[in-house]
Amino acid sequence: MPPLYFLLLAALTSCSNQQLPAPVSHHDRTTSINPYASIGDIPLPAGFTRMYADSGSYTAWLRKLPLKKNKTVYIFNGLPKANQTAQFAVIDIPVGDKDLQQCADAVMRLRAEYLYAQKRLGAIDFTDNNHTHYRLPAAADRNVFNQYLEKVFSYCGTASLDKQLAAVNDFKLLTAGDILIKGGSPGHAMQVMDIAINKEGKKIYLLAQSYMPAQDIHVVVNPTNSRLSPWYEVNAEPLIETPEWEFRPGNLKKWPYE
């Protein structure tokens, strides 16, 4: 288990100051079954098609991420999250048994998992607020990789990730793998999981998040457009309203390398 100061650092760089929720009674739990096997199976609105992605790209990898059959979001201690209305589906990636894999951590986890799967271990590198680099050791096995991620989650958060990412100056250019992020405490980060387009050039996208306390990474619903949900539309609106946070188009960032 990481030293106590690891957990304190994680709290200081977390999504919010939300406390651990009380256990949810059995009748409040989400019991519906998710019928989709992966991100790429989530259906599109009429007239839209997924944008092309090379087989080895981050976009293609994200689309293959498996989804759990059960749509309940659980926090790190095994209890269901108090709010069970935010998710459309739950990604089948372990949250761990420590309060570490929160919002920015989920974004870093997805990126690290992709690079690990591509055997690009030298590219797995995250920085803290002091610009200290945390690089995955060369030839790391899965156990070392998991230990490395816990260290990253302890020292890095929305504030440091916001500094590490590159700005996307035009929201219309967003692509899968980009991140909506507001650095700080409180702050929040969400991952663009997929993107589609229609004949008129209109783009739509999926968002996923973890949150505080650490919890399953989940694809969120669109709270402002039930007809389009879980997809979000790229438009001229000044705010992007998600179930538990609001962003502005200027909050869109991306990894500075593919």
C-alpha cells in the first residue's frame, strides 16, 4: 500500500472534495443490463458513421474496449456509487482497491494501457505539478506497470495533466482520445471515447469518466439531449453540460504525440 502522503497528494489533486457516499440500498442500484460488448458497438444516431481510424491508432483501441454487462458503477471499496444516473455503460477496466483511480487518473490509465498494448513502453510518461517526469521502467511487466500507475495516480492529477496536454484551438477538430479538462482542486477530466460524422459534416462524440471517490470508468449519458444520448453534438454552445460537470470548448486538450 502506498504511504499515507500518497493518498493525501491524490486528494489534493482530485476531481472534487466529495466525500465517500453512504451505501446505496439494494432497490436503488442500477440493475439494467448493457447489451453492447464494446465502445465500438454503441449504436449511432441515424445518418452518422464512425470516422475512419487506422487499426493501430488510439481511436481503434478505444473502440475495442469491452463493456460490462452490469451497468452499475462501483467505487473502489466495492460499494455502488451514490449517483447511478450518470452512466450509459461501464468500461471493463479494474478500478483497484484504493481511492486512487479518479478522473485524471482514468484518462492517464487509458493512455498508458494503449501504449502498453502497443509495446511503446518508452512513451509512457506523466508529469506532476513540478514537471517531474514519471516514466515506466524499461521492459516492465504487468505487476511493475500496475505499481507504476499507482505512483502516477498519487502524484499527478487534473492540475498537472492540464499542463502536460496540448491545447486544441478549434473544438470542431476534436477526435477520439482528446480530453476535456479543468485543472485544479476541484477540477475534472473526461475522455473523448469515439467520434462520428454525418454527410453535412456534423460531428458527435462519446465521453467517459471516473470521478471521486475512485470508481469504474463509465460512458456518460447526455443530460441535455435524451434523443442523442449518449452522444454529444459539436456545436456553437458556450457550455458542454455533462451529468456531473460543465466544460467550455476551450477546455479541450490532446496528447502532444500520437
